[in-house]
Amino acid sequence: MNRHNKVYFFLSFSLVTSAMANAATLSVKSPDGNIQFIVNDDAGVPNYKVVYRGQEVVQKSLLGLEFKNVDGFVRNLKIAEHTTASVDSTWEQPWGEQRLMHDLHHELSITFAGIDRPKKQMILRVRAFNDGVGFRYEVPKQKDLADNHRGYIEIVDEKTEFMIPEPQKTTAWWIPSRNWNRYEYLYKTTPLSGFDRVHTPLTVKLPSGVHLSIHEAALVDYASMTLDQQRDGILKADLTPWHDGIKVKTHLGFVSPWRTIQISPDAKGLLNSSLILNLNEPNKLGDVSWVKPGKYIGIWWGMHVGANTWGSGPTHGATTENTKHYIDFAAQYGFDGVLVEGWNEGWDGDWFYNGDIFSFTKPYPDFDLAEITRYGKEKGVRLVGHHETSGAVTNYRNQMGEAFDLYKKHGVSQVKTGYVADGGKAKRIDEKRIVRNEWHDGQFMVGEYLHSVTEAAKRHISINTHEPIKDTGLRRTYPNWISREGARGQEYNAWGSPPNPPEHTVILPFTRMLSGPMDYTPGIFNLAPYGLEAENRVRSTLAKELALYVIIYSPIQMAADQIENYLEADGKTLKPGFQFIRDVPTDWEESRALDGAVGDYVVIARKQRKADDWFLGAITDEDARNITINLDFLDKGKSYEAQIYRDGPKAEWKTNPYDLVIETRKVSAGDTLEFKLGTSGGVAIRFKAIN
């Protein structure tokens, strides 16, 4: 940071503090001066507000923590002291949508103390970035605060509020929280006042056009934050409780996750934010060169469309013969992994409810783990492991070490885990051997998910969590947490009622994807396996399915269809369009959102890591749309062959989803491309550098 910026920061701070006489007020600004976070202790109650370019985007909102049995940090408090700091640094992701990350922020650390008990203290740490703000609570070890000598403390409420102005005129995109299906709901678009309790990230658009996303970063040993709209526009932190109602069980010396507000003048700016990652701690695993991004196929979609079964029997999908068949396809067409679900004992019967009988080390007799991994190694294809728990997490924990050891022995370096039980039915057994059901996003399960990741890391295994705890940027700290689900994925198109509508994948980038990578599993080529008139089908064009490989970021991407659907009737020739899936990488040097509106359309370009090629995806909702793409993102002085996969002139998702045009053009920076996207359509482009 240059000297001029430092002087400006402290000057603006002193002006704000001297302006108030009856209450102490502190303020911190973003490095560009556009965002201001203001903290006050009026009437002994901590509160804050956020101003963006002169507009209050978060009005006066409460802060604080309430404890069980002891007086917490809610009332009778004053600002006792503060410190400031500034950071301007760059760090490198081992994999990701952006290799080099710029961490530029101003920090204000405020100590709140009891008016009558000055030794009772809590720190509010605030960081202001150009793309938003983050703040968290830090409660140091101190005498007379905990309810016993061990420093144990229970949080029964977090008072954090986000008061959004003009709730009737503000648009929100949201999914409900504290419900049985975790995060797997269709997003609703309503006025901000149109919901009760929601998950984060919550994205809103103010009447001025300013976009906000409220979320959290670095969720460790704490309950997930949902938002409860107590009165119109007043969103209160509602921590997911334990079975006994306590929100967080911890010890003094704890810190909360960061409460985050990403701020942008438009929708695309949210997509270019790096705030969540910058608020997480650096890599704790050391050398992670063993974490490998890549593309995989799998014995998966066949079970969803009823062609195979997870359980044993005549149509069992996870057989040695079938897996070798998939390995052959992967080796021939450049995929590095094959996922196999249903390989282990426990899938027979109603496996959704019988998670306690899953074995994670005993394969079915028709699945030879040693032979399959030997064959895969010979072909240069790895087996992607799978552990489904059905929410019986204690059964999984008891077998986890042995299960990961088995995979390590056979060279399995990536595992997809699953927790499909209802949201409140994650099973644990407490110290009295009483079965308890805990929420998927409560403190207990937050710990279980991270435990699986750290145990896997000891064996150099990466984890792709399905039915997960939401992403809060921990992939920076634990880079083997390579992807996760956490939203309605492709499988709902096979059996969901309703299946994912056309707008679903144009909402995800501005909501769920702001938190981190998603294993959405795109690439279905048989878009209507039960016929075009059936309810269950993929409600997009083929070009849109290709564009999703760029739009929905994940360092591991699946070609999700059954492999025969990628081949023509002769069983040898690849279908048009599949070449894009073969070419598109999963690890990026740089990513840029170029245009978009939440729920309508989005355009994203990404540059391949360790290469000169760029890739672009553009998709639309149920409306056909003309888009113009300025190619200024391409490297200056280079020429490119644009390999274009676009909707044909008659493409539309309902009756003609397969109309695909493949063409090439020579382009360079400064050129523009224009396309007509069909209903629920798209365009996918590889810009291959030619000089």
C-alpha cells in the first residue's frame, strides 16, 4: 500500500470519531474509499452500519453474543480501545478459479468492555475490502466470564443483524433454512420481505441497483449462520442449534466465523469477488501437490435414470466388468478418473434409512477393488472412491481410518462422500450412548465434515462432499477439500418434481457459487431420457450443457451421462460437442465475469492455467436472448481460433434442444462476437491461441 492511502485511511478515521459526543464511534474504509463500516456503542449496545458510495446499504444493526448462565456481550458495553492495520499482499492458490489472489484491506479491531466490569472484554475485528466487508467476534480467555473453571461457555444467541433498507423494493434470491432437504431447494425470487428464515449466501438487489451477498467465511467449530427475518428488512443471525437448543459449545479464547457482506454496483461484480477466500487462513497442509484437479466419468447417472441399481442384483452398476468398461472409455478420451457408487455393502434395501449398516471396507462380491485399481493404474485412470453415510456419521467415523487406509493402499486419491439423510437426522451417539439427531449445519456436523477432510489429508486423499455443510472458503486452509455439492444438482432432472427449471443455473453463479466450487455434474447429452414430453428431463439445450463447464466452477468436473450417450449409434464415433468437454480444463489462471443479471443470464471467461487458451461460457434462462461479447479479456497481441459451440437457429429447450452449431473464427482482443441463445440455451467457446 502506498503512503498516500495510509494517510487517507487514518485521516478519515479521526474525522469520524471526533464528530460524535455522546457515544463512541469508530469507522474503517475500504482501500478505494467506496465502502465504510461504522461501529457505535450508543446506549451501551454495540451496533454498526455499512455505507457504499454514500448510500447506507446496511442500516443501524445490532451486534453481540448471549451466553448461558453468565452475562454476555449484548448490553452495558463501551468501546474501550482499538487498533488499526492495513494489508496489501498476494498469495497463490494451488488450484482454483484464479491462481494469484490479491488481499488488499484495512482492518479495525475494537475492544468492547463492560461499563461496570471493564475486565470483561470482547473484540470485534473488521476488515474492509474493495469488494465488501467481513467482521467477527473474538472472546479472549478471562476470569469470571465462564461458568466453570475450565473456561467452558455456551452461546445461546448471536445478536448480529443485517438491516437492509427498503425491503419491499429490494429483490432477494433465497432458499429456506432449517428444513429437511438441507440446501437442495429451488431458489425463489421475491421482495426481501418475502421470506422468514433462509440459508446464506443470500443475494439481494437494492432499488439503486447495488447488489449485496450476505454469507460467512471460515466456519470452524461453530454453528452455521442462517438468517431470520424478524421484521421486514431486519435479518438476524440464527445459528443452527444442537439437539438441546444450545447454539455453540466452546471455550473462552474462541473466535466466530467471519460475517461477510459482498458489495457490488452490479451483478457481475459479485462473481469477481475474492472476499470469502481472503478471510480464510492460509494452507495448513503444507505441500499439496498430490491434490489433482481433473475430469471424471462415472457409474452414477445410470442409477438415477433407473438403468442400474446401487444395491446388488442383476442390474448392479458397480461391477468389475462395468467399471473396467468405464475405465477404457476414460483412458481413450482423456478422463483421469472413474467414480463408482454402490460398490460397498449396505446398499441393499432402503439404504436411505439404514446408514448404520454401511461397511466402508467390504465390497460386494462382484466388485474386485484390487483388480480394478490395478487395471486403472495400467490405463492411467484413477478410481474415484465413494462413501455414502445416509447421515449415520458415527458409523462412518468409527470406520473412517480403516476405510481411508484401504483406499490409500489401492491408490485411491479422491473420495466423494455423501450424507443424504434428512437435514435434522444426522445421527450421533453421545457419551451416554443415546442416539441424537443433529442438523447438517449445526456445530456437531461442522466438526464431522472437517474431521473427514483432515483424516483424508493424512493419507493424501481429497474430499468431494455431497450433502455437505455449506462452503465458507475452507478450501484455502484445507486444499484437499476439493469440491462439494450444497445445492440442487443435475440428478434432480432425472427424478425431481419439479426438475431444475431453466433459470436454476443462471441463479446459482450469483448465490450458491459465491461460496465456492460446486460438483453440479453437467454434460448430459441424452437430455430427455424418458422423452421430450416427460416431466423429468434436462431443461436446457445441448450448448448450455457445454457452457456449464465454464459457468459452474469446480476443479473436478464430471461428464455425467452414461458413456454410451456420448457415442453415435455405431458405438465408436463421438457425438458432436463432446470435444469441448474433452478440451475444457478445470484449473484456471484467471477468471472474469463479463456480464449477467441474476436469474436471467451470465457470461464468464476463464484462462487455462499454464497455457494461453481462454474458455468462455454464456447461458440464459427460459427466454431466448441476444448477447454481444467483447473480447477485450483476450491477451493483447495474440490471435486465437475461436472454436464455437452454439445454439442452432431453431434451438430451444422444449422441442429442439439438440440443435447445435460448431464453427470456428479467427479473433483477437478488441473483437466482438454476437450470438442468439435459444430458450434455456447457451454458447461455449474455446479460444485456442495460434501465435
